[in-house]
Amino acid sequence: MNSFNFFVPTQIRFGTGRRKDLKDILPFYGKKCLMVSRPLNGSLKETFEEIISIIRSANIEVSFFDEVIPNPTLEGVEKGLALAVANQVDFVIGIGGGSVLDTAKLIALLYNENVNINWEEAKSKYDDPFAISPKPEAALPFIAVSTTSGSGSHCTQAAVVSDTKTKNKVTFFHSALFPALAIVDPELMLSVPSSVTAATGFDAFTHAFESFLGSRVSPITEQMSLQAIKLVIQNLPKAIKDSNNIKVRSNLARADTLAGMCLANGGADLPHPLGEIIGGICSRIAHGDTLAIVYPAFLKYKEKIAPKKFIKVAEYLGLESDPSSLRNCLVDLFKVTGLNTVLEKSKISNEESKDIMRHPLLINLQPNNSETIVQLMKDSLYK
């Protein structure tokens, strides 16, 4: 058997009601915390109130940073970090989807009395997805409580934020970005609207699928990827039709967790950097939706390069042993979930399309300076 690595140090507590475990767990991390979230009076108000009550019942003092936006920014991390330092917190807890968890991760990792961050230095320092390095001396423990099923951030070593000055999305990697603890409670996901369910659920699929396609696939991640792919295909349409089905929500949460661990150990393929180029220029478009924009063209491109892997996934799903059967299955998934209309609804302007096509990162993706990759993006935008 070929050798391989697998590393996910996060303690994962999965299941309905597991948010209640926080009362007994949090005191081990300290007496003061920063809670990172979307606006406290927003759609998750009841969830936040319950979590805050649990935190306070453990005799922990809680400060709040509730200004996280979709496609979070470096400036947002700085504001949250300043609050953490001002309140001298012992740990950070993030309650939300990928944007919240990624912001909270970076606040915990970069915690230091000097809140002036040298971002260029941080970009170069935290750029290796598979290095296992000591945690920075001042870094804080981070606890993740996920409220969506898609980002996988609760079990990865990555955090993605937008640089608004350069209009680039930047991914930071460090083994300390793995949460110390992740609570995955499907009951917290019942109120997620259908459009967000579709985008995040598809994101989970891409993590599993792209890590399966890559060169770092292992016997462990292969089986996890296949399970996650099947769970998404079978349950995402059901979740959109019946958002309160706890069994379906649990299956999607399981898919997200499996896929996140696969992503952490196998990495992503072309759709992620291509999607992040679109998201950097058009910050209004959710990450999962940017992936939906590039995926049809990517599938046509990739099935010619990796037909055996396409066939293996197709067979696992009970489809015909042909690469095109998997692509056709995903075309059907797009129709059922509404992902096939994302490009139209995104209303990417001609000027934005031009900015995307001349983005310097586009011509530097592997394979370097490939006209094929540029054409793939072009095919995605101009259908």
C-alpha cells in the first residue's frame, strides 16, 4: 500500500442537541471569550440568544463581534481582533457559516497585543496547506459552532477572506487554524433558506469531489469523499423541498464534515481558485454560487482528463459506467436546486467580466499560463 498522510486534530461533537455540550466544555478554555457571528438581531437571533445563555451559564464572560459579512474582509478580521485584545479574552467561539468561522479562526490565530497586522507578511507566512507547524505563542483556542452545511471550515486548516484593496480572495493556511473543538448540531441548520442550502450544499460536494480528483487522495479520503458525494446528491434536493427535515439536515451536515476533512488532506481543484477570482471581483456572490458558475465548464474539461475517476464516482452512485453519466447527474442536480440560474441571477456586468478575465491570478493557475484554463473561465462567464 502506498504511504499517505491524514491529519485532522479537531474534536468533533456531532448530533442534534450537541450545542448543549458547550456548558461543560468551555470552562476548560478560559473565563472570557469573544463570540464572532453575523448581526445578533438578524435571522439567527434565537440561536445566538440560546448560545449566549449557554456560555453565560458556564460562568464565562462573553464579548461580541457581530459584524461579519458574506465574503468577509481583512478589515473585519482587524476589527474583531481589536475587540479580542481590548477585552483580553481567553478563547474565540464562532457561531455561523464559513464566513463567520473563517473570520473567527484568523482572530484566534493572529491574536497579539499588537493589533496592527502586516498582511503581506501573514500571506507569505501562512501559505502552506499541508504543513504541520507549532501554534503561534499568542494564538488563542478556537471553538467552531457551524450553522450551515457546506464550508467545511469547522474541520479544515484554511481561512478565506477578501482583500478589498486588491479585490483578491486570500486563503491562509496553518495547522493552528483547525478548531480545537467543533460542534455540528443539525438543529441549528433547520432555518437555513433554500438558496443558502443549495449554495452551501454544493460547496460540500465540490470539496469531496475535488479532493477525490487530486493527487493527494488516500484510502481514507477516497471513501470519505464517495460517502460525502452520495449524501449530497441524495439529500440536497430533499433539504430544499423540506427545510425542517432533521434527518436530511443531519445527512448534509455529515457530508459537510466528511468533505471538509477530505479538503483539509487532499486540497481543491481548479473551481476553487476560479470561483475565488469571481468572488473577489463580485463580492456580492456567495462562494458556493461562484463554484456553480464555473462547474459546468470544469466538468466538461475534467471528464476528459480523469475519466476513470468520473466512472468510479458514477458507479458508486449507481449510475452507468460512463464519465458523462456523472456530469448528467450533476446537470440534473443543478436544475432541481436552482443552481443552473446562478449566473443569470448574479448579473455580472461586462466590466466585471473583463476584470475577471484579465485578473493576474487567472493566467498563473496550474498548468501555468494555460490557454485552456483561461478558456474555461471564459466558457463559464459567456454562455
